[in-house]
Amino acid sequence: MKLFVGLGNPGSQYAKNRHNIGFMAVDRIAADHGFAPWRAKFQGQLTEGRLGREKVLMLKPETFMNRSGQAVGEAVRFYKLEPADVVVFHDELDLAPGKCRVKLGGGHAGHNGLRSIHGHIGEDYGRVRLGIGHPGRKDLVSHYVLHDFPKADAEWLDDLLRGLSEGAPALAEDDTARFLNAVALRVAPPRSSKAAEKPETTDRQTPNPGPEPEPLDKRSPLQKLVDRFR
């Protein structure tokens, strides 16, 4: 059994924030794959269903981002899961908007939600890093992540969420390559390599056949002489 965790902040005022892309991801997966209705549990919202052959729980902590580990820790202990059974979907400043990377273990890179999860279950869990870009200066980060995605980002954001949902069964089965391929096919579909066919021209020039040859004279010399004096 897997536990997919989406990170974000509860409340409608945060729903479209860049920081809430983790919530958006698990919401999309749950809706597309027919998961049970969300219900309050473990200081968050929980749902369950199947992705491929795997039973999967999904959790949205409602403890606010900086205390996400409290909800995750409760769920892990209740279901007797290992950290490797947990996959966290979160925003990533160090990736360009729309990029997706998967990582197992390692540091939290200053992300407060991950920092909190580290404190409750350790660092040996999976992460799906969802690129939102960087504002360029450290002092602008807080305002940037707590600001809504602009309308200009709607297209790539929808493509990314679709790709995450379509690849989710592969992720649940630990097939990272197939998961990332599903995301890539949505976010950056391959271009057709077939060259455009040139239309046939209808006004082709016919070569000039030149002057027609004179007909062959088959008369005898005597006949030619007679015809000359007629």
C-alpha cells in the first residue's frame, strides 16, 4: 500500500497558490481515478482507491505547510507504513515551471513542508518535485509561493496535472520511468517529423517539340521530272 501526500495550505484563499500545487496534484488523481470522497482524518483530508494493482491512500494535511509532518506521521504510524511507501507531491522553486522530477530520500532544501515531514518520519521517502520557477531573489520567495498561478500558466499547469494523473498508476507500482514518460507526453509532446508534402503543380510546361519534319518524298526521278513540267 502506498501513501500519496499532497502539500499545501488549507482554505479557499490558498487554493490556487503556487505553494498548493501538491494539493492540486492529488485532487486531480483522486478525481480522475474514482477515489472515495475525501474525509477528515489524521489532521487532514484522506481518501483511498486503487491505482493499477496498488491500493493507495492520499492525504492532504490541514495543519498548514510548516506542520505537514504531524498529519503524515500519524497516517504512517496508523497504517504501519515504511517511509519508502510515502510519496510527497510538492512545489519546487529550483525547477522551471511545468518540470517534474522524482527523488527518493535526501535533504529538504529549505522547503518547510518537507522539513516538517523529515522530523516525523525521516528522509527516506519519495518526492515528486513540481517546478514552479523562482522569483529571482530570496526575499521575494514567500510572496511568490503564496501568490496564485497567473492565467498565463493555466495551460502548462493543466497539462502537468493531467500527466501526473495519467502516470499515477505507474508511480504507485514504483515504475518511475513510465510515470515520468506519461508526464512528458502531456507537458512536451513529441513533434511530428513528417515533412509537409508539396502539392503537385498543375501548370507543368510541356517541352517544345520543335518543327515537324517534312514528309518523305517517295517519287521516282522520272516522276519528279514529269511533275515538274506539268
